[in-house]
Amino acid sequence: MRKKIIAGNWKMNKTVEEAVELANAIKLDLAECKEVDVVLCPPFTAIKAVSDVVSETLINVGSQNMSSEDEGAYTGEISHTMLKELFVRYVILGHSERREYYKETDFWINKKVKKALEKNLRPIVCVGEKLEDREGGNTEAVVEVQVREGLKDIPAAAYTELVIAYEPVWAIGTGKTATSAQAQEVHAFIRGIVKDMVGAEAADAVRIQYGGSMKPDNAPELLSQPDIDGGLIGGAALDAASFFGIVKAGM
Ligand code: PEP
């Protein structure tokens, strides 16, 4: 039985003061949550403050990106050491906004996934098709390349640590959610690719989140699908009551 994982991606939102307020509000409901793994991913500038707020709780802290390099002349980048120093456990890698606006490729995402695993950080590896891919009947082809390239040469044993997030790009921040049947179909497809790459045991163990306008009202149906093991939440993660509503649906 895979434990559900709900992660809030706060994106480029929240000053330190606002982040502390949100983390405190989430902590009121979820400090002792054992049924679901809860992860908060604030912007880099608020990670330390959020880590301090949740330090004595079961809530995890994640980052929204991480460099593939250890240290050195990489202006604007953040290393695994810097993140671990702030008690970060999870790192979102290859989010569609990074692929689209910052031209991150599967090659670099794969380097980051390997670095994260080597340093005992848990990658949340995002994949998903654009609207034109879906409309052109290319969803599976696009997602398959992202999974095979992004997770290239990752050993079977690592699949208990890493998380895959299936996020159809057309559903992110648009209010359009994939139907539970559409999402389940792609999740099962991804699990099948993992099985082909590294075997049935790893495929059965890996957690696959859905992301794309998940809200408290659509979460119960999405999270009841056999291959949907949680959610990566954008907009609804910025409101403590909505985020709690989604986590509750996963309990
Ligand atoms: C996301 O950006 O990962 C996301 C799923 O956003 P939203 O929930 O706002 O669609």
C-alpha cells in the first residue's frame, strides 16, 4: 500500500512573513498528520522560516528546484548542501514552468534527479503533456520520453524515494482538471513504463502524484483512483483551508 503524498508548490508567492503565516495555519491542522506525507515547498527565501515553523511536526519541507552541481560559479543556483542545511527533504524537479520558461531539458532534469538521490533528497519529478500534445493524440509519446529520459539510469531501489508528478500542462493554473479517468489512464501508463525500465517491484512502490487544478472538491475522486498516489498542488496550496481539504481527501 503506497502512502499518499500531498505537496504544496507555493511558486513565486509569499514573503517570509506571509509564508510563516501560511505555514502556521497549515500546522494547526496537519502537525501530527501520519496518514499522508505532507510537503510544503515555499520559495527559497522563505525555506528557513517555514522549516523553523514545522520543525517539531510531521510536515516536510521541499524546494522548487535544485542545481545539478555541488558548488561553484553557478550564479543564481542553489545546491543540495544549502537545501539540506535548511532541513529540506524533497525537491521538485522539471516542473513544466521550468521546462517552458527556463528551457530545462530532460538531460538536465536527469542530472538533478541523480544528484538529489545521491545526496539523500527525494526528487518530485514532473512530467506532463501540453494541450497541443493531447489534442494531437501524443500524450503517451510525450510523457514516455520525459519519464525514460528524466529517470534514465536510476536504479530500481531508488523508486521508493523518488516521486513522479503527472501534471498535464493544460490543467496547471487553468481551473481545467483532467477527469479522474484521464488522469488514471496516464498514471497507469507511467507505472507501466517504470515496470519496463526497472521492474515490477519498483513500479509498484513508486508514488505518482497528480497535479493540475486539484481542489478540495475534485480531490476525493482523483485520489481514489488506483494509480494516483497524491497531489502536487499549486493555487490551492496558498490557502490553508483548501490545502487541508485536499490532504483530508487523501487520508
Ligand atoms: C502546479 O503548478 O504544480 C500545479 C498543479 O498548479 P495548480 O494546482 O495551480 O494547477
